[in-house]
Amino acid sequence: MDAFASAPRPLAPIAGGTDLLIDLEQGRHAPVQTLIDVTEIKELLALEIRDDSLFIGASVPVNRIVLDPLAGAHAQALTEACELIAGPQVRNVATLGGNVAHALPAADGTIALLALDAHAEIASLAAQAAVPGGVGTRRIPFKDLFVGPGKSILKHGEELLVGFYLPLIEMGQASCFKRIMRPQGVALPIINVAIWLERERDTIKDIRIAVGPGSATPFRATEAESVLRGQPLTEATFESALEALLAQAQFRTSARRASSDYRQHLVVTLFKETLESAWRRAGLALT
Ligand SMILES: Cc1cc2nc3c(=O)[nH]c(=O)nc-3n(C[C@H](O)[C@H](O)[C@H](O)COP(=O)(O)OP(=O)(O)OC[C@H]3O[C@@H](n4cnc5c(N)ncnc54)[C@H](O)[C@@H]3O)c2cc1C
């Protein structure tokens, strides 16, 4: 952490570098004097049960999440998202923290964490100078990290993502992540959906739905959630929820991936399939 205090500015933390190096090369990131490698900081590499939550450190490579039994048990949507990110070489170095700090509204890990109701832990590096040996940290709801496409509240060179706290899965709860990619695509998807669902017999007791890119920041379909909460999953409730989702989401046209209309078209099937999977899994988790 001392490196952050003494290094020439401007500086940026670098983890896998799979976003940052390309952004620097292509001029999408302001030039920096110093890159500080955060992949050896022990605290950022933990993946464990902590404070009755699943803690995943920011520097954990996404491939480790795919293979980790705790993540598989408590954060299935995240495991599924991480498994779909890029190819094996990228997954070995790309980190969950980098995926989130890049702050794109359709980043796969980010959309899964949103549906899983994660909280982000942020370390203030200035606080370390003030309190010898200690780093001031704070925990915030995941959604509050984001302010716009590619923009987070993290203060450059002054704050670091430490990791993410996810609620542990309980009886009747399950999650699912699905996405649609251009056939030749290797980076962000055309559209993705993550759903966490709690089932009580034949009723949806609680639900969280995240869709990327559904707005300028990672999007929760809260209107559709309200429609489904307390209801059985039927064709009629699905149609009402879909209507609410389409009314609330702002699907944009992006030059390289898809038009707004095409995203609206695709989300119908993707939402249905993800919802039905989460519903079935939650049913199995009742017994
Ligand atoms: C070929 C290819 C395919 C890809 N496919 C996908 C895909 O399918 N889905 C997808 O979502 N993404 C994809 N990506 C994007 C990228 O791989 C992911 O977003 C990855 O998780 C980024 O992590 P990283 O460790 O490489 O981040 P880096 O590039 O190291 O950093 C990204 C940003 O986060 C900041 N940062 C890193 N760690 C921290 C920290 N602890 N605290 C604060 N800031 C931090 C950096 O300063 C930088 O601004 C792809 C990229 C490539 C090159």
C-alpha cells in the first residue's frame, strides 16, 4: 500500500490489465505515470465465508471463481457469468474487481453481483497515511458504486476496491445468469440477465433482476421485481413482468453490438429462460 502514497501521479491500479491496457493503448483512459499491480495484495485475494457472507476479493481472477465450490454454492449466477467471460487465457488473469471498477453497464460479473445483492468494500488509501498500519474501509451497496458508463465513485489513486460481500444462499433461494453474444464476439455481450429468486412453495417470495445494458449504469429491473414478488410464476405474471421491464429499461443502440430494438427483442426470451431456470433451481433448493 505504501506504493500508492509515494508513486508519481497520475496513477492507476492494474489487476489483469485486460481492460486497462487496451484502454490506455486506444486512448480511452487518461495517460498515467504509474501502474500499481494489485494482484499480490493478500486481502484482495481472499475467497471465503466472512461475517456470515461470502467474501470475494477484488483481485480474485474470474477463473478461480468458476472453480471455487463456495462460489458455486452461494453465487451460482456469478459463477455462470465468470465462466462466460472471454476465453481461458483472459479468464486466468481478468479479475472480478477489474470487471466492476471498469463500470460498464453490461459487464458480466457486474450484472451477476447486482442481482446477488453484493456490497462493495472500498479502502481509502489516504486513511492509511493518517492511521499507521491501518486502511480506512467502508462498505456500500453495490449499485451505489456506479455513476455512468465507465464511471464509478472510486477516487482515482485514492481508493481501492477490496472486495465484495454476498449474502449466503438459504433454503428456497437460487440464482441464474444467461447472456447473448454476437457469434464472433469476444468482449461484452449484446445483452445479459442475472436473477436471484426466493421461492416459497409455488410463489415467488422475493426476487432481484439485473439486466445489462439496461441503463447508463448496471440496471435493476425493480418494476418487474415488484410485479413478480408474492406471485406464482405463470404465463400471465411473466407477461406483466416483461411489460414492466420493457417500460423501465432504456436499451441503447451501440455501434459494435446491437440496436435498441434488437435488444428489446432478445430480452424477451433471455428474461424468460433465466427466470424459469432460477425458479426451477429455487424449487429444488426447497427440499
Ligand atoms: C478478449 C477479451 C474478452 C473479454 N470478454 C469479456 C466478457 O465476455 N465479459 C466481460 O464482462 N468482460 C470481458 N472482457 C473485459 C475484461 O476482461 C473484464 O472486464 C475483466 O474482468 C477486467 O479485469 P482486469 O483484472 O483485467 O482489470 P484491469 O484491466 O486490470 O483494470 C480495469 C479497471 O479497473 C481498475 N481496477 C482494477 N483493480 C482495481 C481495484 N482493486 N480497485 C480499484 N480499481 C481497480 C483499473 O485501474 C482499471 O481502471 C474481455 C476483455 C478482453 C481483452
